[in-house]
Amino acid sequence: MLIWKELYNECSNCHKCKLADNRINMVFGEGNVSAKLMFVGEAPGADEDRLGRPFVGRAGQLLTKGLEALGLTRDRDYYIANVCKCRPEKNRTPYEDEARACIGYLRNQFALVKPKIVVCLGATAMKFIMEPAISKLSPNLLENKYEGAAIEDEWKSAVQSGEMRITRDRGKWIKINNLYMMSTFHPAALFRDESKKKLFWEDLKKIKIKYDEV
Ligand code: URA
């Protein structure tokens, strides 16, 4: 495990995948490095690439404002980073090999921040962060790992198949090794489908409640 400065330098010099060839800036992550809450997105967009900061474009501003309305500010209350630290061209979804090349950096960030709550923003973060955790669970172990039978039922399909689906599995907490995890829509998805706004807002409120609890 690297400490912050070493990790930042390693990411800045990284050429493990082709995304490095076209980046203006590597987008490392930002926020309170000791926060109990950490958000994970997919990869930088154009604004993030230009500025070297995560979630500063239109989608990021929507998220930031929603969290601020609940009293959560980036500097003080959470850390935010992405699965991939460089922008895929035309904002396409990162390829599997790109995500796999980069994910170790995010895991290092988890190890340094030591959050109590991790929230995956969108299907990519969910797939690379939450799904591997879920797929290690056996259905028989469910009862011990979760808090209550209702939750066990909620997660049955995901645990049995080892696969999560954002529309089915968003907004639900799972607690694994003392870490609470949840996935919700990527804020960019709200611009494509207005009907997701209400669910997204409900999820943010759940996050605030958990934040106050832990
Ligand atoms: N979308 C992401 O997933 N991450 C960002 O940093 C910006 C937009």
C-alpha cells in the first residue's frame, strides 16, 4: 500500500492502459481523506479531465448540490474518486481491462481513507466494487452478514447470480466486514431519464441517515 503522495505520483505517471495517451489530467479524487463516507464514480468526463478534479461537470454539480442540501460537503464530509482515473474518449464506459488496470489505485485509496460507508455511483462502480463483494457471499451466509431477514430477501437474486443490476439493487444497504455499501444511479443518468431523480434523491437521504448513524 502506498501513502497519498506516492499513490498520487504513481497515478500521474501511470501508463497501464491506453486511456493515459489522451488524458489532459489524471483525476485522482478529492475530499476529506479521513471521511467516513466515500463515493465512487466511473471515470472522468471532459470537465474533470480539463480540471483534474472529479465530479465537477454537470452531473457532478447535481450530486454536490444534492449532498449539500442534506448538509454533506465535499471538503468536510466525504471523499470522492472514480474507478478509472483517466477519461475514456467521448465519455464511453471504460473497458474491462481499463477498469482492471486502474482499480488497484482505488483500492489503495479505500485503504487510506478507511470509510465506513461506500456509495457506488452507477453501474460501472457497482460492477467493479460492490459486485465482487456480493459474489463472494454464499446464500447460506446471508443471514449472518446482513441486518435482518427482509434484507436477506432483497439481496437473494444478486447473491445467487453473483450479479447486480442497478435498477433492482440500487438504494439497498449491505454490510460486509463492517463496511456499509450501497449503489445508486450515476447522476449523469438523471439527465437522460428524469424519472430516476426521485429515486436518486431517496437514496441520498438514506445515505445521510446512515452517515449520522455510523
Ligand atoms: N462521471 C464520473 O463517473 N466521474 C466523474 O468524475 C465525472 C463524471
